[in-house]
Amino acid sequence: MSENSKYKGIFGIPATPFNDDETLDIYSLEKVLDFTLNNGCHGVVMPVMASEYQSLTDEEKRIIFKTTIKIIDNKIPTVAGVTGVSDTHSIELAKYAEDVGFDSVITMPPHSMQPSSSQLRDFFSKLDDAINIPIWIQNHPKGFPLSSDQLIDLCNSFENVSLIKEETAYAGQMITKLIDGDGEKNIKSIMGGMGCMHLIFEYKRGATGNMPASHYGDILSKIWNLLESGDEKQAVEMHNRMIPLINFEMIYGASAFKEILVARKIIKSSTTRSPGFRPFDGYDFSELQKLMKTIEDLFDWR
């Protein structure tokens, strides 16, 4: 792997805020983007799975793209989520993202139908031809997971395809296989996912960062900075304190991200799009409050 220092660290994924009637909340969108920018995140990714991208219209995605560029204002790298239902859909989103100023795009293979190996290559070939900015492959079990050999082949074959978000099962082993197998050094960054659950292990294997939801970006970026400074002991201690909350979030997904952002006074409503994620009940609220109290001393943003 030939590291690109631009794509390194914690790249936060803002939740997409909705009003109670499920319309896009622009005011809260600007606030959560500003929060992601100023809470220590090293980059921003929007909109992807943690942003409920699958529930957004293309017009809403274009609004989110433009708003992201306006708020981030070239201060940290920007990654546009362009996963679509077809090759044409993803490519049109990617071209728009490049036009408004994104630094790179991230996509899973189009997911309306199971693509063959040749169709996967055709998709990334067409996307590579269509834009002139780096392309991330999101390797996720909900898409069409690729092997390490397939990922390396794509990065060797297409100039802009050079970045990977790896979050399939046994992601740590995949990261090692990708680094060891990248003889031509065409992979520029490999980041993990899963809300930084395995951040320490991934870092030790050579991962260049992680893309978690950004509601705890201040804490997660501190953990990364400790690892980079060589203070593994403190990084592990801080990460261990986060594990109960990360486990809790894994159950509820975007509902949990948004309840935390509401509690931190970043967005107004925890509404998710219908048909959406399971809302909290009274016990969930109580449990979240208890868990947040255990790490409140780690918050930089208050």
C-alpha cells in the first residue's frame, strides 16, 4: 500500500436529519456537518449507510452534496456517497459530486441486481472514465462483497480506483491480505467501518483510518491521534470505555446515532425515514443516558 496522507484518520459520517414529518431538516444538516468538521474528524463522508442514503431522493442527495461542500469549505477531505441502483445512477451522482467540489467518491457496486464479475469490472471502468477524482470501494456485506484479489485487481486496473473501505466479516484479515497482496502499491488507503468497533486491531494491521458515524467524532478522533502519537495504552483504555456504547448502537443503527445527536444538542429530531429503524422505548432511553454518563468526561464538544 502506498499511503495518501490526505485519506488518513477518522472520517466521520453525519446522520441525515429529518423533521418530525420526515422532510429534510436543512438547519440541523448544517449543524451536524459543522459538528463533524469541528469535533476533530479528519474527513467527512456523506451520505452513506449511517446517513440513511437509501431513503433519500436524488434531489435530496444533491442538496446534501452542496450543503456539505458549503459547510466543510475545503477544511478537511470530503467523500461523496454515490451508491446507486444501476451503473448510470451511481455515475450520474458521482459526476455531480465532482462538479460541486468533492475530493473523492465512495460506492458499493450497484445493488438492484446481482452483478457478475465482468459487470463489476465494467461498472468501475465506466465510473473511472466518468470522473477525475479518487474512488473508494465500499466492501460491505449488504452489497456484493468482493475478495481481496478482486479488490486488488480493480485498484490495479483503474487509475482512480485506489481507496477501500473494508467492513466485511473478518475485516482485519482482509486488511492484511490487501496490504500484503498490493505488490504494485496502487491502494492508497484502507479504512475500516463498524463504528470503530475494531479500530485498535485494524490500526495494528495497517489500516489508515475508519469511517464511523460522527456523533462521537471528538472521542474517536482522539483515540486515533493517540495511536498515531504512539500512546497505544491510553488509546486502548479510551477505546475500551467506548465499547459498551458501540455495542448498543449496533442494535439500533441510525436511531441510536440520532438520539445521541439530539442529546448532544446537535440536531432537533431523532426521526428516521419510513420504513425506518426501530424507535427507542423507555428502557432504551434510560440505558443510553447511563452509557453516555460513563464517557461524558471524554467529550470535547459540549
